[in-house]
Amino acid sequence: MSNDYLLAIDCGTQSVRALIFDLQGHLVDKAQVGIDSYQAPQPGWVENDPGEFWRALSLACQHLWANTSVPKSALRGLVVTTQRATVINLDARGEALRPAIVWLDQRRADANPKLAWWWELALRAVRMRDTVRYFAREAEANWIAQHQPALWAHTGKYLLLSGYLNWRFTGHFVDSAASQVGYIPFDYRRGRWAHSWNWKWQCLPIRRGMLPELLPAGARLGTVSAAAARDTGIPEGLPVIAGAADKACEVIGAGCLTPDIACLSYGTAATINTTTPRYLEATPFIPPYQAAIPGHYNTEIQITRGFWMVNWFKEQFGLPETLEARQREVTPESLFDDLVNAVPPGSLGLMLQPFWNPGIKVPGPEAKGAVIGFGEVHTRAHLYRAILEGLAYALRDGKERIERRGGTRITRVRVSGGGSQSDAALQITANVFNLPTERPHLFETSGLGAAIVAAVGLGLHPDFATAVREMTRVGRVFAPETQNVRTYDQLYRKVYCRMYRQLQPLYREIRDITGYPGRES
């Protein structure tokens, strides 16, 4: 048995996983606890008691110790990766003031920020003023300050979930620069809090003292405190290493270190990412995120409600599979591939545009989902296949945008996240992209990527290239099928690529009439 192991905590949207990895990238042991404590006080709102995240994390750790053969003395470090853009207000004593606002939340502030005149001129000159207005409306801090001003006045710390969990572990308000994704005053180019003159401070009520200290991925944040050790069973004094956001960790956990390899994440949010040492905006004026490798960037394009749509389908249309799965003691999702395989490629003309959540620019804030091409032949099986195809079309569009902006052709595709376990989804991806589609050797790529960061930070591997080479491998490869490639290429170019442009005016009318998901201010 090896003497060196790493503990990765992966707090996603649907569950918390406590994962033990060795230095060869083997997942030695795992415990998982679902997060079922989310609340929706109003339509479109998503909240959770911050303590529930910590309780689920602690329970996952306790389950892990009850079942693992790895001695705690063999652990060399702890690293945290989390869902992004979930925000938490704490008072001066570190007590939560309100439920966390989760990244899926759609509430909007009534914000039209007044900027310094030089910013107004500069932003209008580059046609970015609407993007700034969108940023201010989307910022949870603005909504809280407007609707709960007394609570905001008592806010001592304003943290992302990663910062909250790292504080619970170490007792220090410190976080990784590579975890900062959200409507906060962060400088994505330089990987630090924005300069005091930056327009973001003028758009937000946040003060610098409310934010944690930032360190680069791989740096030591502190050690596990006595209180955290009591809650989790993790040894007191174990080094806590700065990780990165879950998507950033997935990218290196899938072994995607260069711009020619795309990492598709089939998680609650579906994304396409590449890693580049060059600051590259795949969408103009929308910054790339900090990669898990310091000094690098992820050129991410996201479909917010990505493989959340599989759960949506299960809840709305998947009762037969749910009942059968219960009898067979398997997951309903494992039976959905049978639905896909019962339907021909192209779903007999049923086309889905997966914008179940609006975007910033492409799609815009007015965007909604759409399904067209219904006929009497279509069943729920066709709808399910259309969901997988629509997600693949949207991510292919993202691939082409990244290639146009970056000038590097993507030649390989790797798929991570829970959805990567579906053979049907990966074969559809290979056919839509017309590229070999590779499944990493394990689907816990976010946790593995975090462990890679910890391995380098602790000096257990000398650099990221070595760590990725030693700890990641390609599993099964799905080859494109020529006939299906032709079908998908025509549907993509002749239909999918035109859908949003044709439907965009109607989406605006729907929003203006219904007020959902929110009128422009």
C-alpha cells in the first residue's frame, strides 16, 4: 500500500463527495451524501442553509472513515473544490445571516449603476455598457443590499461556497484565486481582487474587507482546525491546499492541458473548456476563468442547465424508469440509454435548444428553451434523445466559437462529469462533433483534478505536466459514425444554428409579457 494519499472534497450541486486518491490517480475510496436541503421561496429562487453544506460534507467524511482501509496517517493533504457562484453572508462572528443564494437562482436586482464618467465613456466606446448593466442586475450582493439592507449592513464577510468551506476547515478567511467565479469584484486576467478604480466596485456594495485573502491554486491555506476535525473526523493539523472551482478541476482531471484538447463537462451545468496560457475571451468582453494551473485560463462556454435537464426529464417524464430502477436497485438514469437507442439519430426531426436558463451574451438574457418539429410519431424517448442532441449541438457551437477566437483547432474531445457515464450521450457527442470522444478512466474528474492540484502543491509531483501524466488516463473512446455524422451536421448547420436567431424576438416578447425571468431595466 502506498504511503501517500490525498483527500479531495467535491461539493457539487447535487451531492458532496469525500474522495481518497493515490498519486497514480486511482480513486481508492469514496463516500457521497446527497444535498436535498435546497429551498425555493419564490419561483426561480434557489437557496440553502450554509450549514447544510457543511453537515453533508461532515457526514460524507464520517461515512468514508467507516469504510476505508486507508489509515488517516497516510493522508498528506486536503483540498476542496465546489460548485461556483454560490454566495454566503456571514456576520462579524462568522455566523450565517441568511441562506446561501445558489448559482441556479434567477432573482435580479433593480440596478442601473452610475459609473464614473471615464468608465461610462470607455464602456460605451467598446459597446460593453449593457454587459455591465447585466452584471449589476445579476449580482446577488445588489439584490441583498436592496431588499435586505439591514442584513447587508451587518455582513462582515461575503464569501463564495469555496471560501466558506475553507474557512470552516482552517478558521481563516482565505480562498483559492482559481475558485473565484461569480458576480464579485475579481480580476480574471490577473487572478486577484480588482483594483480599487475598477468599474466592478462601482457596481457592487461589496467592500474589500468583506472578501477573503486569495492565494494561487496549490498554495497552503492553513491546516484542519480542531473544530473541523471533530465534525469531519479528518486529522487535526492536516494541510489544507488551495484547490479550484469544480469545472477548472474537471479540466485537468480529464487531462486537458493544451488548447487542442476540449473538455466537455456533462454535469448540472454543461460546459466546454480548453486550457491556455493566453488570456482569451471566447465571447468578446466575457472573461475566461482562472484555470486550476496558475498562470493559465479556461476558455469556458456554458449551458447553465446542462445535464440538470436529465433530472428534469426524470421528474417530468421518467416514472416508468424510476419504478423499474427501484425494483432492480439501480439508478433511473442508467435505464435512459435504452430510450435513446430506441430512437434514430436526429430524433425524427425533433430539435431542442437547451437554454432553460438565460445567458449573458450568447444566449442573451431573454433566452428560453425551445423544442420544435413535433409530430404524431414522437414519444418521450424522442424528447430524451433530443435533449442529449441539443446539448451536444450547443457545445459544438461553443467549440467553433473558441476555435474562431483562439485560432487553434480542437482535435480531441474528452467528456467528464456524471453524464459521461452514458454511452449513448458520448456516442451522440462523437457524431455531432465528428471527433473521437474520450471518456477519462474515472468520472470523478473534478475530485481528481483537485487532488492533482494538491499533489503539485505538496511537492508530491514536481509539476502539473508530470502530475497529469501520472494521474490521468483515457478510458473508452467513441468513434464518429459516418452516416450519423452527416445527419447531425445537416441538422446542426441548417436548423440548430438558426434557431436562436429566429426565436430571439419571440423570447423578448414572452419576457416582456410575462415578466419571467425578468424584464430589462
